[in-house]
Amino acid sequence: MRQPPSQSLVDEQLAIARAELVERGPREGWPKALILPHAGLVYSGTTAALGYALLARGAGTVSRVLLLGPTHRVYVQGVATAGADCFETPLGLVATPTPEEISVRSGVLERPDVHAEEHSLEVHLPFIQTVLPGAEVVPLAVGHVAPEAICRSIGALWDGEETAVVVSSDLSHYHPYPDAQRRDAATIRQILDLSGPLEPDQACGAYPVNGLLMCAARHGLRADLLGSCNSGDTAGRRDRVVGYAAIAFWEDQP
């Protein structure tokens, strides 16, 4: 059977990522959490693939991905679940149950309208379906909300090797190439230092990122930059670029 074009592109980007990771030298295990971009496969897929190539090592153990991303089209005050049993991509269905630990949390809403046209979560699904086949995904669309509330939602599902956390975020938007590089380098340094909060002009996913940074600090995680670029390096013009980074958070020391 012929593969969908998206599957071929995902496989190609994962192969490139694995080769790049091999060149860096061996490291065992997989990260507990990741910050990965969501601009789309042709723009940021090669960067996102760096994280998913590592997460693939957890196949057979990781059975649930808590996926958090910002809202771009529908405003929400808080965190929204989709209220759906599954999402569909060109690669098939992925189970998206809402665990009781999340649904009963204060400020977590069931808002299908927030998810209906939101790309920040959906663009990650083909990678997750490929590297963790059969894993459930818990998609949370994050609006304007304090880091503590996000940290509580993440913390509700934190314990155990079966759960990995992916936060979806691009970096700066629509600055000239050299300006974006400077801005994004400063933002990446802040993330690596677990030093929140970020502002939305630094990263469109600032709110879920800030919640993850709080959790990472509380759990003693170490952040590691896997790679970064911007749309001027991939498929866009260089006068107005969008920044991307792949950052892994480890529970163990390298």
C-alpha cells in the first residue's frame, strides 16, 4: 500500500534527525518532556523530528503523550480539552481520551470549538503516531492562564515512565533574520536555565512553556538544546521569519 505523502515526509525527517543525533554521540533513554515547534512539516518538521527521534526510544514503554499547545484562533481563559475520543490524521486515528485527573482539575474546560481549527496540536500527531504507535494523546489547548495552573495539569499525569510531555511552541514571529536569531538565542538560553516566565512575543506557546518550566524546576530536570533554526533556513523568506527550537528535558544526568 502506498504511504500518504505526510508519512513519507515524517519518515524522511526522522531519518535525518536520527543521523544527526548519532553524530553527537550516544545517550541512553528518552526525555521526560520536550518543547517542539508546530509551524508545519516543511517549515519546522526537521527541528521537531530531533525530539521525536529521541522519544522513539520510549516505544513500548511510553503509552501516553500529554500534548499542550497555544490557541491561535479561539480565545480561552484557561485550559481546554477537546471532549473527543480520537483525532484523525492522514495516518489514521489516534486515541485522545481525557483522563479523570485532568478533567476534574479547576480551570480545565471541555471546549471542542477551541480545538476545531487549532494547528498547534494537530501537526504533532503524525510524528507521535509514527514513533509511538498505539500511544494515547491527551491534547490540551492552552489560553491565557498562570504557570501554576498549567503545572498542576502537567503534574496530574507526570509520574511514571508511561507518560511523556510535549509542549508545542514556535519562537519569535516576523522579525528580520538576524534580529530573530538574536531574540531566539536569548529565549532559548532562558528556557535552558528553566527561567520563566516567557512572554508571548518570545514564543507563541509561552503559557504552556511557562507551566512546563515550573514543573521541570520542581522535578529537577535538565534542559538540553537539540537544535534550532527559523523559517528563513527552511521554506520561507528572510525578511519576516518564525523561529523554531527543539529542547529536551531529562530526569537523569548526561
